[in-house]
Amino acid sequence: MDEHSDPTSPTNTPLKRRRRRATAAAAAHQPPTQQDGKTSAPITTNSAGASLWQRWSQRLAAFGLSAAFRAYLFVGSIAAILAFLIYGEYVIREFKISADNQVHFHANLLAYAYSPDATPELFSLIFNEVLINRRVDFPQIHTDHKGNIQFWGGKGLPDPQDRSAAAERELRQTMRRMDAANAPIPFPISEGSNGVLHYDGRNLIITDVAKDIVGWRGPDLPAEGDTSVVVIPALKTALARIKADSLSVSHPFTVPGQSFSYLYYDQMNFVISDSTGVPISWRGTALPPLSDTSAATKKRVVNAMLQMAEENDPYIFHIAPDSRKIHYGDSDLVHRMSWAMYVQIGVLILFMLIGYVGFRNIRRSEQRSIWVGMAKETAHQLGTPLSSLAGWLELVKRDIQKASTATDAGALERIDQKIAEMHKDMRHLNQIASRFSQIGSVPELKPENLEAVLTETINYFKSRSPQFGRHEITMESQAIAPVPANAELLSWVFENLFKNAIDAFESKEGTIHVHLGPLPDRQAVHITFQDTGRGINPEHVNQVFEPGFSTKKRGWGLGLAFVKRIIEEYHDGHIAVSQSVPGEGTTFEIILPIE
């Protein structure tokens, strides 16, 4: 409960509920005990009859309303969203791997379909189910070993029957994007490389299965290895001339596609061998038929190869195998899932932005409430002694009227007593002004006798006890050293705690016991304020020192906030609720350092 009325007024009567805040040790219910005639304030524990459910419900209720819990909830929400983002990215990556495996499987099927082992029926089945099947939603483009586009299919691509230049440009652009995201999958059509040798006895030109020139030699042809722009047109002209010659030969052959091959020749014969010198194909008047595969025939061909090598150096060439590549992109589902991460990040940013705006608005609202509460508290603090002064003035006026018409010798003495009380209220007004002037600045600390400050506050309350009801204030003190303190601010702290205790006496009767003593092991002074009031509900224990929190209908939640700031920020001390039992009372403890 926070204090919002000054104890000096003889007319001020409204009761207000208290606000308190528990320390880490205050979490249960243990009544005050007496030891060696002295009242102690032990850290509370749960009563023996409390059930496990009651204990946990009280703890959760107290923790759930705290500002720390709200901060943890906000941070925990962000952590949960980040965890969801990470998990979502993990699922998308696993799904992407699964989609890549599916594409590899399709590539292997296509490779098998193009292999010699596949029947035409099986090729047609695989081609229709893998390449042009609309249920296979990932885009795919097939190219040959030279990069020429052969087939395509899947979502986002032109119609497979569209062979226009615009469609090819679109396919090339799509293929570049797909290759940047996914490496193409190569697969061979056959194990060997097919080619054709065109030979007229003087010049030879070798073409591949696509009729592209891959090698040449001859006195009428450009130099071997010449890559100038005029070479290919000249070779194509020479190739057309060779094909037109009735005496020339166009001989198809198949060589291993993974290594180079040799061409041995003379004017009438030629032999093609692999890289190890084993004859693969031959033709000529001095050579046996190609269909004869006997050992004697192969020996005869090898001897012819050696004779040809003495006449002309063997021509080394290589024909790339007829292979394909599958260029593929992500499926429509993978594409949509890939955007999920960005959507989640956007939601997280929006959540943080809304949280920040809400936090700023809450802080501004709290600041406005604190400023309004400060103004109300100031008016209330000043209004109480002013009301008291008005009452004293009325009494003095009546005594003066009586003294003017009577010969009562004690009238003037009573007037002097009332004027003395008025001076006390005037000093209290000056004290209030001094207190508020020090809020927000660094107060001057000097050695003070805490027992004297406490005694003065207690006497002040005792002299005006009728307005607060029947209550008893007792103090037990031990010898302590002077404490660096600001007496005006500390007296404000003590007044707040006394007024909170008095407000807790719902029957207008109760006891307040103050204990003052040293803490030798910590070089500090320990002060406890123990009352027999109604106590604090567990759900409010963690909030009593928060600015703006109050259970009073007319409270502004600043009394104990000022107390905490004065003790902890200005005096480097500590204040907490060391014990609170609903229906039995509450104990506040203050620790102030001696040095």
C-alpha cells in the first residue's frame, strides 16, 4: 500500500490500502515470533496446512503479474518465433533435398530410357511419365552435350511444341536461373561416340552424330587446330566436295567416348583404333571385311596399321559421347515454401514493431500517470497540514473570543499551546517542500542519529493518534553508529511506512512495532516495521514498489515508489517486504550502510 495522506492533519480520515514488494526470500506465510523478549521478522514460509496447489497458485499469481514476467514473455515470444523460423528453414531444406533426389531419380530413368538396353515401349513409357507428365511440376530442360535445347517440360515454361526464337530465349534465361540455383544433372545416351569419316584418298574430315566437324587433315584443307572464323565455312565447302566425289568414302564408326582414338590411313585404306591400339573399324582394298572378327583377321589389320603408320602419322581425334543434361528448377511447392521464411521474418519484424510501439505508449502512459500522481501527491501532502492549520486557527479564534469575555487565567496558556502546534505544522510544510525539492536531485548526506529521527516521527503520530484510530506504536532500539543520511527524506520514508501500517488496521486498532539495531557482519543498520494489519495478498507482493500500482480507490501508487527510491538510490540501502501473512500482518525491513 502506498501512503497518500500526511499524519499531521486532525481532520484527515480516509483509509487507504497498502502496496508492498517482496524480496526473493519472501514467498510464504510465517507469523512473527518472539525471541528473548524481542520481536523478530523471519523470512516467511508456507503454513503447515497449506496445500501444494495453494502454494503454487500463490507463487504463479504473484509471478504472473510482475513486470519481469511480462518482459520474459515478450523475449520468450521472440525466441519462439526465431525457433519457428529455424525449424521452418530446416523443413524447407529437407524438402528441397527430397525434391533434388526426385529429380536425380528422373534423370536416371531418362538415362536408362536412352540406353540401348531400353525397349521402345519402355522409352515411350518413361518419356511420357517423366518428361511430359503434368503431375511432375518442377520445370526441366534437356540439352545435348553442346548445349542445344532438345526437350523441356514443367510449370513456368513455354509449350513443348513452341519452337520459336522467343520461346528459346525464354528457355535460355530460365535455364541460367535454374543452373545458378541447381547444378545440371548429366547422363549419357550411349557408352560410345558415333562419327563418320569422309575420305577421298588425300583429305579426311570427321563429323559427329550431329554432323558437326570434329577433325580434319589433308593438303587441300586448313591447318589442323586452326580456329579462325573462316575455317568452318572452308571445311564445310571441302566436305561437300568430298561427298560429291564418287571415289570418296563416307564410313560411319563408333569409338569410346571417354578417351581419344587413332586414325591410320594410306591412299586406299584406313583403320580406326582406340587409345590402346586395338582396331575398332577399318575399310580398304588391302583389308579384310569388317564383319570378319577372327584372330587372324585382327592380326592382319594390326600389321596394316603398322605399315600405314610408316607412311602417314596417325591422326588423333576425340568425339564427345552423345550425352544429355537436365536443367531443373524447384517445384511450385518448394518455391512457395521458400517464401515462408521471408513471410515469417516479416511477421517477426511486425511483431517487434508493434511491441515497441506498445511499449513506448505504455511508458508514456506511465510517465503521464506518474506526473499526474506527483501533482496529486504534492497537493495532498500540502493539503493535510494546511487543513490542520485551519483547524488550529479556528480553535485559537474561539479561545481568543472566550479570553476577551472571561477572566480565565489559563486561556492564554492554551492559546500558546495551540500556536506551538501551528508552528509544528508550519515546520512540517517547510519539510514537505524540502522533500519534494530534493526528488530528482542528489541529496546531501551527513551523519544522522536514526533513533532520533524515528522517535520524532513516532511522537508526531502519537500526538495525533485520535484521528487515525486506536493503535499502539512501540520501538525497540540498540546502540548504533551514526548513519550517512538525509533526515528529511528518511522521515518521509518512516511516515509512509507508519501511515501504510495504520491504513492496514481495518478495525482502527492495531500494533506497530519498530526494531532498530546493527548488522555487524555487513556494517549496516537494520530497521523493521512490523504491523498487525490485514497483510498483503500474494499476487500484490511483487508489485507494491512499482510506480503507478495501488490497490486504493484514491491512490496514485507513488508512496512506496518514493520510499524505494529514497532508500536504494539516495542512501544505497535496501528495502523489501520480509514477511506478509493475509489477516495477520506485514513486516517491512530496511538496511542502511553505516559507511
